[in-house]
Amino acid sequence: MKLHHYDIVRQEDNKSATWLEAVSDLNTAECRIQELVSLWPGEFQVVDQQSHQIIARVNGLPNHGEPVVDPQRVR
């Protein structure tokens, strides 16, 4: 059985994203994004490497020095 792997990317603008790392499961991806948002606010996405579909999206925006995290599963 082939395992799914996921890429974590940071959306830079409407046309570009920066690849950050690959992980083996969604829970790991979402935990890692929570860590990233606390250091680097912005929009992060989890992309299925096989289908190239965005699986989850997290918007972390600064709010008085604390990130506001809104995790959203796309599927």
C-alpha cells in the first residue's frame, strides 16, 4: 500500500507559494503549521503530494503579538 505524503507550503501572494517541508500524515502537518504560525504569521497550506490538491489551510495573523490560528480542512 502506497502511503500519502503531504507538503507544507506558505502562500506568499495570489500566484506563488514557498515549499517548506514534507510530512507523512495530516496530524503532523497541522501540528507543524501551528508551530510555524507562531513564528511566521501568514497562510499555510497542506498539499497532497499525489493529487496536488490543497487538503488543509491555516491562516495565522498577528494580533497584538499573538497569532490567530484558524485551521480549516478543505476536504
